[in-house]
Amino acid sequence: MRASFVFSEVVNGLRRNVTMTIAMILTTAISVGLLGGGLLVVRMIDKMQETYQDRVEVVVFMTDDVSANDKDCTQQPCSNIMADLKRVPGVESVQYEDRQKAFENFNKVFESQPELRDVARAEAMPASLRVKLADQERFPALQQQFSGRPGVDSVVDQAEYLNRLFDVLNGIRNATFSIALVQALAALLLISNTIQLSAFTRRTETGIMRLVGATRWYTQLPFLLEAVVSGLIGAFLAIIGLLISKAAFIDRVMSPVFGTGIIPNVEWGDIALISPILLLVAAAVSAITGYVTLRLYVRL
């Protein structure tokens, strides 16, 4: 009997203030959706760090004459440079990549962009020495030692490019979280105002319930549940929005970027992984906001 009464009160409360309820649900959906977008970016960064952590190398690009005339790094100055690199403290391995191998790797990376593959030529690819360091902090010393040597065109740290990419992704994440925070504040205010209005319109009913012995918790429970239900509906809409965004935008528009293999794709499992977090956050924030509002502004 009590459960059915509470349930009916929740439904009636949502129907009485339908416009504010819809506004609260939509605002919650937007803020939770932005939070989900930020979490997906975090997942993407984590995947990239796992993928590239053991693959980051220092690349010593050779000059055109070495690239054209020395296919296996057995001639001077290439062989001498390789030997010196192997003697540097902290160098785990050194591998030579000739022009043809570099061209094959280029085609693999840009497999989804045939317009780039059509204009690329093996003769334009520089040969290089791929150096694996035990500690990337040793790169400045290695760069200083080998830059400018005969046969060396440039010395590049791949970690630097990755850090730039991570900075861009972190900026997108931070911007998304910032907008989500603003939307969350708007949702909190709407939840608070909706609860206050709902309690005011039912003040006679709750007053009678208190007179006949109902506890404060029992009279407050329907208002709390209204807030939680609205928050959960908003979270469900946000999850549906993320699914639609993946199918309609991410998979279609971003497929050339993801196809390079540099940036990992957003999988359905990623959305499934963050969905319980979004539901929990929406329910918890709605319940806490409702409880605080009832304790501070509403006397039931």
C-alpha cells in the first residue's frame, strides 16, 4: 500500500510540473552526455598510451645520398652511426629502415587515404635508424650527439609528437568537462526549483499526512524519487545520444582519421563501459540535490 502510494505520488508530481520536468530531463541529458563524451576521450587517451607506450622510438633520418645508396646500412657513414648508437648508454635496440620499408609502412598507415598513397613515391621516403631508448629523458643528449653528423638529416623524438596529440585531446576533454559542469549547475538549479514547486503545490496533502503520523522521511520520499527518476531518464537519453552520435557521426565522419590507426576508434564497448557511470552520477547528483533542497528550503 505504501509503495503504491509513493509511486502514484511520483507519477502525479512529474505530470503536475511537466514543463519543468521536461526542462530538467533535457538539461540533465545534455550535461550527462557531455560528461560521457569527456569520458570517451579519456578512454581514447588511455588506449593510445597503452598502444604507443612500448612503441615510441627516436628516429634518426638519413640524408638523401645515404637513403639512395645504402640499402642495408653496411656502408659509411651509416654503419658507423649505427655502431655509435648501439654504444650509447640507455639504447636498447637500433633497427635500420630503408626507403622501401618506409614506403610500405607509409602505405599501411594511410591505407584509408588512397589520394595520399597515389602521390607518394618510394624515392621520397628517407631511410632511418629506429632507436629504442630505455628512458626517453635521454633523448636531448642523444640528439645533441648525433645531429649534424655526416649522413644524418635530423633526429626526431616520436614521443614529442604524441605529447602534442595528447595535449590536443586533453584540451578537448577539459573543454567538454567544463561545458558539462555549466550544464550540470543549470540542471541542479532546475532540480531544486522543481522540487520546491512540487512541494509547494502539495503542501496541503503533506501537511495532512504529517498530522496523521507520517514521518518526515515518508513525506519527502516522493520528491526525492521524482528527482532521481528525472535524472535517470536524462542519463538514458544521454546514452542513447552517444550511441546515435557514434553511428551517425563518429563512424562515418571520423572513419578516415581512425582508419590511419594513429587514433583508436570509439567502440560500442566503450559506451557500454561508461554507461553505468553516467547512470550512477545522474542518480546520485539528483538524489543529493533533492535531499539538500528539502532540508534547507522545504519544511515537510
